Amino acid sequence: MPAGRVLITGAGGFLGSHLCERFLREGYEVVGVDNFITGSRRNMAALEQHPNFSLIEHDITHPLYVVGRVDLVLHFASPASPKDYLRHPIHTMKVSSLG
């Protein structure tokens, strides 16, 4: 039985993907959320093979409904570099304020 269920936004990014790995190692069920505007599917290659990992491709500026309980939410979704801020200024603001 999993230690708990954690939802991690920005799961395709550097921090999010490493947090997914860590929580899986600790025995949690992990739900990763990313829209892949700046995140990378390469960061998730090993995660997607894990039986306690599921991925939801979703833009968190819109409501997200997850079936079942979630014990912890870690919000790491955000374009993470100045070039991304300039390329996606409105989306960056929405992710930070609405996500």
C-alpha cells in the first residue's frame, strides 16, 4: 500500500521530475501534471514506467479534477527561465496566480 498520494504540477520540469522520483522512492503514489510548454517528456521517461506513477497532461490554469484522494499537492509548474517568461508572459502570470 502506498505511503500516500501526491500530486506534483510541473512534473516534466527539472524540479518536478526529481520530486516525482523522490516520492516514488519513498513509497508514494505520484500523479504528475504538466502541459509540456516548457517541460520535457525526456525527464519523465523512467517515471512513466513506474507502476505508482500516472501522468495527466493538463494546463493548470484551468480546473483539474483528480479521481480519488490526494494527500499532498506540490505546485512547481511555471516557465522557469527569463527566455520562457518573455516567450509566454501571460501564461507565466496565469500559472503563478491561478495555478
